[in-house]
Amino acid sequence: MKRLFVTSHDISPEWHIKIQSAFQKYTDNAISKTVNFPTDATREDVEKVYLLAYKNGCKGVTIYRYGSREQQVLNIGGEKKETVKVAPRPRPERTHGITERVSTGCGKLYVTINSDEQGMCEVFAQMGKTGGCASSQIEAAGRLISLALRSGVKAEAIVKQLIGIRCPAPSWKNGKMALSCPDAIAQVLKSYANPDFVEIFDSGAVLIPSQIIDQEEGLERRVIFVAEDIPPLGYKEYRLVPASEKRDFQTSLSAKDYILENESFKVCIDLSSGLLTSIYDKVNRKEVLDDSKRGNILQVHEDATPSDSAWNIWLGAVTELDRAEDVEVREIGPVRATIRLRHRYTQKERVDSVFVQDITLYHRLAWVDFCMRAEWHAKHRLLKVAFPLNLSSEWPTYEILYGTIQRRCPSSPQANPTERSKWEVPAQKWIDYTDESKDYGVSLFNDCKYGFDVKNNVIRMTLFRGADYPNPFSMDLPELPEMFTDQGEHTTNYALYPHRKDWKKAKVTKRAYEFNYPLLVLIEPSHSGKLPKSHSFTEVDPENIILTVVKKAEDSKDLILRFYETEGEDSQAKITFAEMPSKAWETDMLENSIRELPIEEKTINITISHHEIKSIKVDFQEMN
């Protein structure tokens, strides 16, 4: 039969096209036909078919590669599928877990849930009174649940089967109803899998402060904690363990009478205006704000530039948002405390712009955190946030790409015409205003804004702008509908970082990187593994050198590392790897090798000049 009748898989792609083109030659409408490719077809094979179809005058072509979809109409016979054997994993010698007592219609039920390194592994249930049919059935349920858990069945699937099973004698206690013993076991299992309370242990099995954040604005409940001493370019394991009750941690955080306080700062907020009236540095015994006692001021400036409004800034009259619609203590916990503010700006014939700010202090973090969620609808207006500081300086410092620059305050009597014209200047992740004495300074971090200005002792950051976009006059399109920049929802994070000495000694660049690049969290079920609980893959010293790029080389499988010196100091860079590289080279920015570098015990030492950017290429191909 097969010699007489072939299947579509037996016809080569070229003949599929030839057959289609033969019909297409005498047909005005497009002819549809599928070209069947084997599983190992390549992109080049597909390309040949499309070009051949075009050359032969086909009006379209359809291809299908066998096995490219999980479900397909026809399959080639004779394929053997692997059979998956489900078997429970062995019970380890030692487990850890909880026991919870539940009131049921049959009496007190004690449910114990244990976990091993791969997650929940067994359930024991026992009645307060032994013996009887109920006890034997409960024991049987526990054994079957344990078998299912160790065989990879999800706890949620087990809960779904047991929850809601009723018996003639349900029990109600402490606001919870147990419909039956199986229902009680399911409730404990559900609570253990998605607990109301948890505890966090670090890699040394030390219990650390943690805080549950309730569900808000579509977000799931979260647990937060401060992760400390994370190895550079590495990881550290923390263990989340379900708890039966809330743990009370004693930290320095407090939030009462609209005053936030931790071990570093005391922040006072005015209930009427929503402005900060004081930021007191407890460590250095210094007030950060000046005598105006006003900070975090939202200023809306008129910004009606006659032409090219998206390119030029000519600020006019200013409106300060000094009447808060709402001020409330949002969070009080051992990890963070937050006060939420709400301001509104009204402009004629425009939808109101609304600004909701969370001002937060964290346990053991030495900066004041601000998170703004805004609905911006203003036209020809520019919004700034201002901090009048209890300091004096002519030369603020601004971070630029791979470096810094000092610019004189345009309001200074010594400023020349060029300096006075720079009333709005760019910066990257931070600007710093250090007192002329160099004993104290304040840095302003941000995660997405780039326009700043300093006038006397007031530092300001531009948040939003309602300029014409595109400008109809510059494009000679007077009939173009009105369109303005930055309209809609925004989330902006910034922080105030007071510090001793200047920005270099305070490691401002490093702190700003930490603010902009928070740690990545990977949640995994407990499991065994070969890696240690805390590990660094690559470490760069000293602290004034920052590693900014780790990437695969463009023309090889080598790794490219790019780093730069941040504080204007000639230094000796030391790069230490977790594994021994076989070779390393210094390269230029185009990854061309300049010279081979010596490697000593997984470490590369290389001289780096002040403000210099260095790139090295590392080969790990010959590693065992």
C-alpha cells in the first residue's frame, strides 16, 4: 500500500510547492496547501520553501513542522512515550513542623504537619481520646495525605478534596467552624501552606524581624524583612517557616502622633499641610531641614513656553500644595513604618491631578523613603519636590553616566552668565548637597527622574511636566489635537540620605545603586542542593569600584565584566571569582583584547585610574 499511496510526510517540501503551483497556474483564486516538515526542519528549510513558492507564482504558502504543537490532529504511529512512574520519596530521618489543636464534633483533634527539605512530607492526626472508628479513619487519612505529599501532589489539591466534608456534629470555636475531622485537617493544611503568620530565619538559623503586609490594590499578602550582608553578586538563603501566632519583635521603629522614628531619624509630619516639619538625624544630632520647617514640598510651576515647550523650561508662578486631603498612619511594624499623604492640584478645564505619597522608615536603613503614586493631568505645568536644607554650599555634586560633576549654584553671587543659565540640569541616580565645611551632607536618590535644580539651600527634583507633545507650532500643524506629556498614572520612588562628611566618605554612589537595584527574591520550596546557603560568584574590591556589567561577549562564549572608579582615586582593582578562570584579558569598549591578565588563585588584579572605565574578558571554557 505504501508504494502506491504515500502520505504528506513522504513528499518533500519542494514537491509540495510544485503541486501547489501546478494548480495555482490555472486558478485565479489563491490555492491553499500545507507543506509538511519533519520535526528536525531548520529555518533555512522554511526559507527555501517561501522563496520557491514566490518564484513559482504561488499566492500564499502554509507550513507545519511535525510536533510543533503539543496537540495535533494526526500523529505518526510507532512512537513510544515515556511512562512516568509516581513513587513517594523516602521519609528523612529528621523533619520539622507544627502541631495545631482543633475542636471538632468528635473532640479535640491534634494535627501535626511536618516538612523536609523539599516541602511538606507528612500529616499526623490524633484524637484526644484514643480508639474507636473515628480515630482509625483519621489515622488512615493522615497516612494517605502523607503518601500523596511525598509523591508530589500539591497541598492545594488535597485541601480541595477534603475541605467542606460534613459530619452530623460540626464544631464552632474562635470564629472558625470545623465541619468534620477531614475538614479540620484540610483547614490546618491550608493554613500551613498559606499561613496567616510566618517566621524568617537567616542562613545561620537566626530568627530575624519580619512583617506581614496586608493585601492592597490587587497585590497579594507579602512578608518583608531586611536582608543584610548579602555576598556581592551572590545570594543568601532565608527560610520562611509557617507560625501559629504572630511574633512580636522589638525594634527601634515607631509611628505615633504623625512622627516616624527609627534608630537613625525622627521625621515629623504636619497633619494640616502634609509637609515634613523636621528630619532629625539622631546619630549625628543634627536637624536636616532649615528654619522654615518645611520639607517634601510639592510645587506646581506655570510652564507655558511660547514654542518648543518640550525642549525649553521657563518657569512662572508657583503653587505649593500645602493643604493635605488626608494624612494617615498606614503601617506600624518591626520592619517598616509608613505615613500616607494625599494632595490634589486643580486646574481649570482639566481633570484634577492627585498625588498619594508613602513616607517610610525602615529598620536599620539610614535613609527616608518616599513613594509617590500620581494621577497627572495638568496642562503647561511642571511639578517639583523641594527640600530646604540646614546647610550651605555653592557646589552641589550630580551623578552623570560613569562619573560625577560639580556645578555651581546658579543663584550664587559668584556665578557667571553661563552658570546662571543652568537653572535646570540633568543627573542620574543622585545629587548631593554637602556643606562647605565638608562635615555633613544630604543626598537625594531617585529611581526614574533626571531633572534637578539647586537654589541657595533648596534642592529640587522635577517629577512631571505637561508640555505640548508634539508641539503643533514647531511642526506647522496648528490643527493638531492637544496632546501633553506625562499624562496619566505614575509611580516614582526617591529617598533622602543625610550623611556625615562628603559624598565620597558616605559611599553615596554605592547607596544609590542599592536604592535603584533592590535585591531579587527567588522563592523555592525546600530542597537539597550542592551550593552553600550563602555564596558570592564575583567580588570586586575596593568599595570605590563598582561592577556595572556582566555579559556574554559578542564574538565568543567568554564573559565581559565592566567596572569603573567612582571617587576620583587611582586604585588597584581586585576581582575574585568563585571558580578558577582559564584566561583573562583587558579589553577596550569594543571587546578587542589589549593584553592578557595574570590570574592568581581565582583573583585578577588590575590598576584602574581615577574615574576610569575598565573592561575585562574572562574565559571559563576550560573549567572542570
